[in-house]
Amino acid sequence: MSVLSLKDVHITYHTAAGGVPAVRGVDIEVAKGEVLGLAGESGCGKSTIAGAILRLLPSKTKVEGSITLDGEDILSMKLGRLRAVRWTGASIVFQGAMHALNPVQRVGDQIGEAITVHNQAGEREAKVRVGSLLEQVGLPTRRAADYPHELSGGQKQRVMIAMALACNPSLIIADEPTTALDVMVQAQVLRLMKDLQRDLGLSMVFITHDLSVLVETSDRLAIMYAGKIVEEGPATAVFEDPKHPYTAALAAAFPQIGDLRFRGNPTGLGGDPPDPQEIPSGCPFHPRCPAAFADCQRTVPELYTAGAGRRAACLLVEGAHTGAAEVAE
Amino acid sequence: MSSPTPRGTKLAKGATILEVEDLHVTFKGRVGLLAGLRGNKGTQSRAVDGVNLQVRKGEVLAIAGESGCGKTTTARAIMGLQPVDAGTIRYEGKPLPRNLKPYLRKVQMVFQDPTGTLNPRQTIYEIIAEGLRIHGIDRGPGGEPEEQLVAQALSRAGLRPPDRFFLRYPHELSGGQRQRVVIAGALVLEPEVIVADEPVSNLDASVRGEILQLLMKLRADLDLTIVIVTHDLGLAWTVADRVAVMYLGRIVEIGPAEDVLLRPLHPYTKALLDVVPEAGGLERPILTGEPPDPTKIPPGCRFHPRCPVVVSGKAAELGIEAACRGEDLGLDEINPGHLSACHASRRLGARAHEAIVEAVAAIGREAGSDPGTDADGSPDGTPPGSSAAT
């Protein structure tokens, strides 16, 4: 059974200038012990999905479709139950570890708070658990008495990870957990998360725009563009042999050293990601797509099967074009 | 280059255009009044600690390293934005004059964050024209009016048609377009050298390549020299002719990009290469510990507390361990144009590459000291080998 399941999820932000459709029909399944990498550029809707899973979006935001966590429907959940599920069912490691910690509280108390608030243990027991959590993330127990400013960026992110693990959730959502970190520290934190995920059998949704990071940590990848998933499949296959031109462009943004195709030859896409209020007709990627042809302006591509366990929303996927053309007529 | 350009290019391609000699920049910590009277100087952070560098005309030079290694401070010092404690910067062979204005016309900087760089209350036209006005340029070399110079800079930076952008404000543009405006602002003065500090790290993945393409095109069209400061070795691989790797305020390795990135002769370069993400990469060795602290530069080779060659015992085997721990060293030319500051490469020459690879393999996943003890000072001398060889 899936730990997390999103079915036809649409999310529309409410703004003074009208509704902004940030997510436009997304299906996601995450099995137990699986890591799903969710990739895309700013504004593609990936962080919105993270927020929706724990209902952390602004109250006027319209969320349609269904989101279930361990079989429970999140969207219709009563507030009391939702509070319990947050952190015990699923927890989030946020992007800015620097700002997510309370600067005037010792980090041990902040981790302990998550445990006692959820009635997982009493004060004394929580303290012991904090110690073991810190060790689990590679920090000495005495660090519990430190304030956030006494820790480096990588150490703060380790504390955030310890906090996310505090109530034994079945799912961890990691939203750009290493973006603000230095290269060397990023590698350390990624390895820590991967090791913990494997040892504890956690399910994870890993969100970032850096495909090369995702291919290291994820089992499956889902690539988002303009509020929709445009490609999904096994991580290595998607990264090494992308079926969607957008995935290919994202992958090329992080070239492998030694690959002579990239030497002296940076590749990029023209244009910018679309404004969610003015999504282009047909395939939303067609104005920037190097392989676009006439049909792309008219036909909205579905996620077509593109090899074993793979799907891509592109008319160029074998067999998709003729079928799509018939539908268009 | 040979055509009589108004830019008056004298130097041949490949000649040294910009030179940094023994540059030192120290940031001083605050000291209380009493402690100051007692002669306490406070913590001194040696951000740049003896950098020597020659930039050749027409090349793309990447300066790479972790945060805190001094790469941005070096770039700022080149721009005269950073008071230096010691060292000389020469442009076309001459030390920088007291009045930097004529120099700054020839050497322009592109900063990391285009949103923070652009004045939100100025139109794009005003932003680009400001550079011309500061330098008192109201006509181009061929007598072109200001408007034409601004338009030319914008279209060179890929913002076309340029007049469509004149009256817009930075917030109306996307991140990629803003970075193009910043580049246009540098181009309008027709510089010889552009120093770009992390020019794409704040941009979306699909836009990065485009900005790099633009820089490469400008280099080809205008015969520019480009210095790129970056933490991303993949970027260096894509665009750089030469790569300089910095660690704790010094250049530890420099050479042609292919040599440095494919056959590194310094263990730190190797460590940086090992953390570039790629499929299955998490099983490779990763240096533990935090970015090193420039207030506590270790004695001997400044990399030795984290160095896999020392930690693995390879240094002892080669009989250089005492030197690693006790003897500071500068750059040696190992292969033509490829310099490294490492006792192993001093001893073994180009074969040091194999020794480094072996040392890293011997350590396995954990290179360096235990992460739990990092902030307590692994860079400044936790005995290496105490926990690493496990």
C-alpha cells in the first residue's frame, strides 16, 4: 500500500489579481520505503505540493482532488487529528535550516518539544530520546544544550533532520534541504538522509531543482513543469535518458565533469518558466521547447507510457503523436 | 583583435592582463577597549593568505572552492572593493593607480544576486546609463549618443529589442533577464575583463545554461577575459579554460581545466570533485567536518588535518608526513602550466594523482575526521587518523 497518495490534485492560490493555479492535476504515489524525487524550477508547484500534504497552505487556497497519508484522507481531516498526524505521520525538513529553528531556545528543547507535544513521552524520557536522535544524525549529545547560533549551517540542518525523525513518522518531506549549504556539507547531509532513510525504512519526498542531487538520493523521479508532472520513472533512467525535452534541459544544467559534450558548450533553454496565470496553449512547454512542432500548440499532452515504468507528457513519445493527432481532429 | 578597434587592445591573446601577487586580506574581529589596551588584537581571519594569480588575456578562468576559502574576497580585492593588507595587483603590467576609475572602466564585476544588485527604483535604461554617466561618457567611440550605447549593451546581453526594456523596472523582469541587465551594465563600458562572482547560482536550472552561453558568446565576440568565481566544478568544466582551486585563503591547485578536473594533483581538488553529485555518488568518499575556519589556519600544509593522503597513512609511507604536518608550501609546477601545492606532488610529480586516488580508496566512505567533533575544530588540528580510518 502507498504511504502517500495524491489523486488529481489541483491547487489554486487566492490573490488580489484572481486565482493562481499552481498545481493543475497531479497524481503521486509513494510506496513504503521509497524515495520520490520531485524536481522542477521555481514556480512549478513543487513546494506547493509539499505544503498541501500537511495542509500548511494559506487558508484561502483551494485544494481539490484527494490526498491520503497511510490511507487517511488529509483534506477532510478534523483539525485535532491533523495536528496529531503532522509530525507523527509525516514531517518536513524545510529549506532554510537557518531560519526554521527558534534562536532563543536550546536545540535539544526544540526537538524535545516535538516529542512531548505529541504525547510520545514525558519530559525525562524525551530528553533521553533527544540524545539518541542527535547521535543518529551525527552530532554529540552535548550539542542539545547549544543555541542555534552556536551551530554551523550543516549542523543546524542535522538538528532539523533529528526533529523530523522525533515522532517516528512514516513519511519525510524534504523541501530543498541542502540548497543553502556548501558543496562538501551538502554531500554529508545528503548521505546522512539517505542512510537514515534506508536504515529506518522511511518513505521520502525529496524536492529540489537540482536533478543531479535527486538522482543520488531517489528511487523514482517526477519532473514538474507549470503545475503538472511532465515525466516520471526510475531515477537513473530518467536522468540518463530523458524522454521529455524539459527533463533533458534540466539534466544538462548540471553537467557531469569529463563529459565532452558539455566542454566549452553550456546548454540552456530559451525563455523563462511560464506565468501560472498565463499558461501557454497546448503543451505548456512548447514556447521553450527545442523540438516543438505545429501540433504542440494545440494538443495538451497526457502522460504517455514511455518504456518500462516510465511516463512522459510529450507528443514525441513513441506512439503518442499519432494517437494525439487523432484526438485533436 | 587585429582590427583597429576603438577599445585600443594592445595585448596579444594569452599575455598576462591581470596579475595578483602575494595578496593578503585579513578581517579583524572586534576587541573590547580594555583587551585592546592590553594589546589583545582579537581574532584575525586570514581570508586571503598569499594568493598569486595571473589572468591571461582572452581566457575564462574559474576560481573554485568551498565557502570561506577566500574566492570572493580575492575577486573583490581585484575590483578594488576590498582593502588589502599586503600584495600587489597589476593591470597590463602596471600596479593599480590610486585613482581606480580608469581601471574600473576596463574591469567590470557581475555580482551573484541580480535582484540585490539592481536598484528597484531605477528603470533599466537608468541602470545601464549610470555607468556611462559615472565615467563621464556621453558619446561612444564613433560618436554614438547615450541611447544607442545603452541599446547596444542590452542587445549584446540578449535583451532584444532593447528599447522594449528601457522603461521597465527590475521587478518586471524574470531572474534570467535581470542577470542579463547586470551583464549589460558591465558591457556598456566596453570592459576588457569581467569578474563574475557566482553569476548563475541564484538562477533557475534551465536559465543557467543560457547565461553561461551568453558569457561564452561575449568572450568570442568582444575578446573579453572572464574570471568566474564559483563553487560548482561542473560549471568550471563547462566554461573554463583554466581552473584555480582555493583552500583557506590560498590557491592550492591551478592549471588547464582538463588537467585539474580530470587528473587533479591536489587531494583537496580530488575531494571537491568527489562531492559533485552524480548517480550512485553517495558511496564515494566525502570529507567530513565543516568548511575550514580562516581564523585557525593549521600549521604545515593547511589541508593536512582533512587530507586523505595523511589520514590514510600514505603520507607516512612516502616519508612526507612530517612535512605535511609541519612545513607550509607554495605552488610547484608539476606539468607545464599545472601547479599544485602538495607535498605528495612535490615528491611524486604527476604520479601524485595515482597516490591520491589510492589514498582516497583506502579510506573508503569516510575521509577526514568524525563529523560529531567538527565544530570543535577538526580543521585546526584534531589528531587526524583518530577516527577516520575506521
